[in-house]
Amino acid sequence: MIIRPGHPCWVELATNRTERSIRFYEEVFGWEYRWIRDDAGEDYAVALLDGEPVAGLRPLERRTLDWTPYLAVGDLAATGERVHELGGTVLETRPQVLPGLVAKVLVDDPGGSTGGIAQPVDGWGFTAGVPGALVWLEFVTRGPRRADPFYGALFGYQQRQVGDGKAVDHVVYSTGGDTVIGRVRMALDTPATVPPRWIAHFAVPPGLDFAGTLQRARAAGARLRFQPYPSPLGQVAVLADPLGTRFAIIDPDQASDWDSASPADDPYDD
């Protein structure tokens, strides 16, 4: 496969109750799982949809509030050095290598948001942009003046304001003609204790519409963060899974015109 720098190439959930997380996302999206071991011998669950990898679940002693996206790079070491030059921080001294998938490290941007960079390895397989898989990333930050230059320089993103830039500050990051990330400034009155974050958006699974997916997720233990809202990419609902991890479902068949009053800048503050 062709490596496209700046495009999502993996998405991961670190969870302190792996079996509970596995069961929830299986019930909502129909994922199956294959256990592998990374290069250090640690167990790792690869989520599969129709036999193709769509996500990973990593056991962790503490719970996390968000899914972690990984953005593709051609040279992991060189990009890590560039992260430091631009004011970010590489959080791991050595990459985690998932056989047949990616070598990856966690990164903090200058605004303190944690994401990841990853170099796909030989035989890389990752499916996105289809029902039941990752279709969109939203980056929520209180520091857009630090985030936009950082990601623009690191990946060469073109950046376009789609809000009014004042009351609603939404910017889309694009590369190679593809829009890949939506950057959202937190509401100005958001408490300082609320951290920046990434929200992974997964398309409704095959055979289900938006309402059916939302009903299935809530029956499986998810909590609705706030009322569903329309967007140019589809109808969206931001949820918390049974362990409190935030994610979103989106139905591309219900795409609408941009609405600058969208609640997408909700602070997600609990």
C-alpha cells in the first residue's frame, strides 16, 4: 500500500478492562478480534471487520478518556526529531512494533494533546472510510495558535476555516486533496482543567442506520454526551463507552450543509 503522510494509519484504545471494551465494540460495530504480540512480547488485540484490521486495543492499568489516532509518516525517527524541533514531545523512548501493521510512538503536541505518529511496516493493513470503521478525526484544543502551525509544519496540511473564526473556530486539515482532520477550538469558557483531545468518528456499521446504531450503542452501555447534530460529513453523535472513553458515530448518508452553530465545540468536560 502507498504510505500517505499525515493520513490516519491506525487508531487505538488503551483500556484497563480489555474484555469489557472488546465486548462493547463487538456489539456496536460487529468487530471480531485477533490477538497478536508486539515486538516486546506484549499482548495486543487487533479489531477486524470482514477480516480486515480497523483498530487496536491495548491493555493498560489505567482507563483512558479517548481513542488515540496515529498519523502516517515515512520515517518514524526523522519525524520524531521534527516533532521536537517544532515544540512537541515524543513520549516513548522506543516504538511499539505491531507485526504486519505499524511501528508507532505517542506524541504530545505543543498544546498538550496526545496523539501518535506511525510508520506502516511491510504488509501493512488498515481499513478506514467504510461502514463500521474510522471515517473522521476531530481534534479539540484550547490552543489553536500552537496546534495549527505545529501540524501544518509536520505534515504540510492545508488549513481552511469553516467556522466564523471567532465565536466558532473550526479548521479542516487537508493533504493531497483529502480532508483528514477537523480541528475545533474549545469554547472560551471551558475550565482550564479540561484537557485537549482527539475524537475518533466511526461510521455506522453495515446494515444499520444512525438511529439503529445509536440505539444499539446505548443498549450496550454507552452514554450520549449531548444531542446528535448534523455536519457536512453526516449526522454525528458523541458518546462515552461503558468505561467512559469518548468516541463518535457518524452516518455519511445524512450529510448536510455546514452549521456554524453545531455543538461540536462542546468542552466534553467530565
